[in-house]
Amino acid sequence: MRDVGSDEAAKSLNSPFNSAFALITERQAASLLSVSPRALQKWRANGRGPPFVRISNRCIRYRKSDLFDWAADRLRKSTSDYG
């Protein structure tokens, strides 16, 4: 006999919404990085921020995996280390 509860749990864990490649909103991305949405907007305009997906002119999304990679690339060991 199959355990339906475990099937449901597996489906929710494997859901594309739980995936590192799931698209999240600008507000969610800002929260994940502990910055303001305005900071992401400025970085996008200057080409300095994390990679993003432009769904339309007013609809910007981010992939969690891109945010994690972008943040990891900015790890430094001292303030004099500019990368």
C-alpha cells in the first residue's frame, strides 16, 4: 500500500517553486539579499546587480540560484580585497 502523505511531501519538495531555478519577485529577491528593492533597481540600471529575467517592461524576476551565485562572487576576506 502506498503512503499518499509521503508522495505529497515529495511533490512539494520537487516543486519548481522550491527549486533554486524558480523565478521570484524583485521584493523577494531584495529580502533574500537583505537589501531594498530600490537597490536592486539601481544595480540593474548600472549593470552591477545580479542577473535577472525581464518578463516585460514592468515585470522583473530573479532566479534564486543566480542570486546565490552573485552573492558568493562577492565574498571577501578583508575590506582591502576588491576582488
